Amino acid sequence: MERYRKEIGVPFRCFGKVNYLDEDICRLLKKSGCYCIEFGMQTVNQQLKRSVLNRKETSQQALTAFKKCDAHRLRYDIDHMFGLPGETEQDHIDGVRFYSRLKCLNRIKCHNLTYFPQTEITDIACQKKILNEDDIEDINKGHIANFFHNDHIKDKRLKQSKDIFSKYYKLLPVIPAFLHRWLMAGRSYRLFRFFPFPLIVIGQLLVAAKGRDYRYIIYFKYYPLRIRRVLGNKWFSRDKKQ
């Protein structure tokens, strides 16, 4: 880390595991130019974490790691996964209560569980009657959903709940504490089902601005140049043909 700071000195982000983070690592990462760590949380339901995901770290270990990051003002992303076999709406509610306590949370990256052939989690979903024989045939043929945009959730209530909370989580870092309490108290979080996609995108830009996310600065610099280059090549090819 010391050599990186002296010889390279470019701001960077990295991946981490909550049960391997300590004060020294936080200090060194911050000093060397790390502006964000990404952690795979997936769920706050401890039973699902162990029996379905086969992950040993606990939510308390995660909270301890996040508090260490908070103390060093080191921002972090959290990966959260929807569609786990056996999850309920209460798990999503518990997620809000857990994540809303975090001070330096940069963003929650929402993913959907993707089933692959001959994996233990696919067998679990079959045992719970979440997947049927047709689903397994599709999975074996490679007709699998994209973990960013699609899901396998068939239960309408669970699917609606997932759609609500995926929007909520994406905006969570910019929602003040008093509003979280109000949304949770009267199940007003269901209002998120009416939020249009463009509004969520604007909210995510606010999240990025709040966290001073370097990635978005790079996106804004890179994409206009890329678009201009593509359009320029297209016009050049057209003029050449004419």
C-alpha cells in the first residue's frame, strides 16, 4: 500500500470480506487512495446466509466491519441479492433497518439470483418447489436469467416485494433517518412500486454525488467521447460512400 501510494497514487476501489477487515487494513487502504470497498452481503437473514448461500460470516461481523470503515471515513458498496430460496418480505424490511444504520454506505448494488445447472442452490430451489422440471430444463439449456435485470420469482407477492425493495435499496443512502422510520411504520414503503424508472436513475445519480463516486465522474467523461467517436465514424463512413 505504501509503494502504491508513492509510485502510482491513483484512486482505486477494491473488493473485501467483512470477516477479514481490521483497523490496520482500513487505515492502509484509506491512506493509499482507496475510495470504496465492495462487500458481498447478499442478505441479512442469517439462516439463509448459512443454509442456502453456505456463507459463514455473520451480520454482526458485517456491522463491525462497516463501523470500522465508518471510523476511517472509508466508503463501501454492498451487494444485495434478491430471489434466494426461502426469502420473505420481512427479510427485505430487516435489510432496510440494517443498512439504514450505516454512515459511509456508498450504494447498495441490487442483484437477482441466477441458477446454474447442477448446483446446490438449484437443488434447494427444487426441494422448495420454487423451480419445476421445465425450469430445470431451461437452466440446463443455458436459458438463464441475467442477474442484473431478470429474476426467477414466480410468487406475485414476492415479486412485487422485490420490485419495491430493489428501488428502495438503490435510493436508501440518500433517504434521511426520519423518512426511513415513517416508511417502515405504516408500510408506506409500498409507495416505491409507483416510482418510475427515470426517477430511480436520478436518485442513483444523487447517491453517486453524495458519495463522490469516482466511477460516475469517469462515466461522464468517457461516454460522451465514446458517443461522439461512434457518431463521427458513422458520418465519416457515410460521406466516404457518397
